[in-house]
Amino acid sequence: MASTEFHGSHHRTSSIAGSWMFWLPLLINRLKVWQAVARERRQLRLLDDDVLTDVGISQADAKREGHRPFWDINGLDLR
């Protein structure tokens, strides 16, 4: 009986480990994306009017985009 319980417990542990092996790379990737988005939005807030005009972005749009939270990434392709 004890060996069956151990086997069942081992199976559950393997399943959890397998789950972490699947989710951990996805989590790391998401954290890297969030870090990049935060950096890019911070840089966008620092651009002056001449640069924004050169790239065709209004000061209001840059300010709005630059102040969005890093986790607000609707529209980004994360594949």
C-alpha cells in the first residue's frame, strides 16, 4: 500500500514539475516583454517635439502612450 501511495505522490510531483517547465519560459518571456515596453514608453516620454514630428507622432499621442502601464500591451504580437 505504501508503494502505491508513493507512486501516486510521485506522479503528482512530476505533473507539477512538468507544468513549471511549460509555464516558466512563458513567464520569463512575458517579464522581458514588460521590461522592454516600460523602457520604450519611458524613452518615448523623453522625446522632444522635433523628433516626434519627424516620426509623425503628436506630443499628445506620445504622452498618452508613454504613460500607459507596462502591462497594457493590447495589440502587441507576443509570439
